[in-house]
Amino acid sequence: MKILKSAVILLLLVITAVFLFPSCNNGKVIPEEKFIRLYTDIVIAQDTTAEAYNGMVKIRTEVLKRFNVTEKEYNSTLDYYNAKPERWELFFDKVIFYVEELKQKAAKKP
């Protein structure tokens, strides 16, 4: 329970920092469809582990590697969405739709 509480607090701090201190990075933005899958994989992996912060960083690094995305591209994409918060709303609607598709596919498997 203590690990979960620490993880939640850390996640809130990271989100706050992302919104308060967007970088001026003009790096490459990940295409939306790819970012939807990547982001979903990160969230699912983090939700299924009891790891503390270091474990979450490792998970994110592994997912980024699997999608052939650099940390800079990932951060540039976060900056892109943070620049206009309404982008996040549309993005999360698409993430929810994607997760529902995954659930339906999983339910059809024997």
C-alpha cells in the first residue's frame, strides 16, 4: 500500500511538472496512432506492477524501445499535447476506444 501511495504521489508530481514546465523542445512528435498504442502499453504495464518509481522508468524505457521511440521524441510529444490541453481530451477518447477494442479482441480468444 505504501508503494502504491508513493507511486501515486510521484505520478501527480510528474504530471504537475509536465504542465508547469513545458520545454521548448522542437523535437519530433510521435504520430497519434503510434502514441495511442505506446501510451496504452505504458499505462497497462505500470498498472500491473507494484514497482516503485525506478520500476516505472524501466517499464517506460522498455516500451519506448519496443516502439522504436526515443525519450526525446516521447517528451516532445508530451510537450505537443500539453501546449493545448484539449488535445489530451481528444487523445484520451481515442485511447479509451483503443482499450475497448483490445478488450473485445481478448474476449473473442478461446
